[in-house]
Amino acid sequence: MRLRRLAPVALALSCAGCVSSTDIESLRAQIGELQRQIAEMQAQGSSKQEVSQLDQTVRQQTDRLLKAEADLRVDVGNLSGQIGELQGKLEDTNYRLGQLSQQIAATGQDLRQARDVSSGAVAPGTTTPPPGAASDPETLYQTAYSDYLRGAYDLALLGFRQYLDAYPETDLADNAVYWIGECFYRQQKYTDAIAEYDRVLDRWPRSDKTASATLKKGYALIELGDRKMGVAQLQKVVQGFPSSDEANLARQKLQSLGVDSRPQR
């Protein structure tokens, strides 16, 4: 029967996907072929049952085609929205990078002027005040911290480093070093992160970031595969800061590793 000869076409239609314009064009072509064959069968006087079955197949595949086109339009719409969102984020990042570059250049100029004044090359009265953004440590620090919170770790690194270059002796200098370590940790650069945590621990042993730096150093060591040293750092947090949030986190991590929170003797 003619329906057997058309079976491969119907099978191809039933397997057709709805994920690309190529699939949709294939469906259209195959539906057109079925419609042509229906007309041919009618002209040749084929049975009503044959024509009805083939006509039903065409209707089913037409429905499939309409759904495929609708799905494709939805996919294209979603993709366009995602592209627009990414473009917005890129523009924001470029803007922030431009601002930071200007601030870094201004800070470098201020430092050079300060060195010239201290060496007598320029009279003190001839120096110009630093730009508002670069001369305001709190604004500079908070901008870098905001970049960290929103996941712009490269921008945060630039901001905290600029802060430390311009204001290395402020009360927030230890925090800035710690957040540089956190930026590296978030980027899975664990060796670089450990180096920054060690800077906090070595230079500011009584810092309010000491417990956090010790905890995150332990995490980073474990991520690098140094379980023994990582566990020792976590136990140090529990012993040195027993009632802190960091100690609770250290206990949870040690428990997940099947290790006692007390150091082994």
C-alpha cells in the first residue's frame, strides 16, 4: 500500500526536533511532501481510509511545526534578554574600570608630588590637593568592597590595592589585605589567597580579621590538598576563638572531614 511507502517520511517527522530553524525548515518540507502525496492519492482514486490516515499525519506534524516555531521564538527572546543583560554588565564593568584607572593615575601623581615635596624638589605651597575620589579613603574602600559583594573580583582587587597604595597605615588596611585574599579565594587562586591571609596574620596578629584569615587559610589549604595543615589551621581557630562565628564554621568543616576539633597531641 502507498502508506507503507510513506512510513519513512512519517517516522522522520515524528523524530523531528524543535530546537533549531533547520529542524523547522525540515518539518515544513516534509509536510509539503505529504500534502503533495495526498493530492496525488486523491487524483488516483485511493481509498478514503488511506487518504484520511495520511491527512491525520499531516495535521499532527503541522501542530508539531507550530509548536516548534513557538518554542524557537521563546528561545530567541530569552537569548536576546540574556545578551542585553550581559551587555549592561559589561558596560558597567568598563565604566568602573575607567574610573579606577583614573583614580590610580591620580593617586600615582599625588605620591610623586609628595616625594618631590619631601625631597625639596617642589615647594610645599605648589602642591595641588588630590582629587576627591582618590583622597577619600572611606569612599575608595567602600567602592572596592561593593565590587567584591557583587562578584566583580578583578575590580575589587584593583580598588583594595589602590587603597593600600594610598593609605597603607589606616585602620582598614588589614581589612583591605584580607579582602584581597578573599577575591583570590573566590577565583579559586588558593595559593595567592593564602599569601594574603598570611600578610594579615603576620603584620596584624591582633586584627579583627585574624580569626577569619586563619579560617580561610585552612579552607584554602584543604582545597589545595594539604589536609593536615588545613586541619591544623581550623583547630587553631577553634582553640583561639572558641566563641566566634569562625570557630563554629571551623567545627562544622572539621566534622565534615571526620576530624576532632581539638588538636592532636
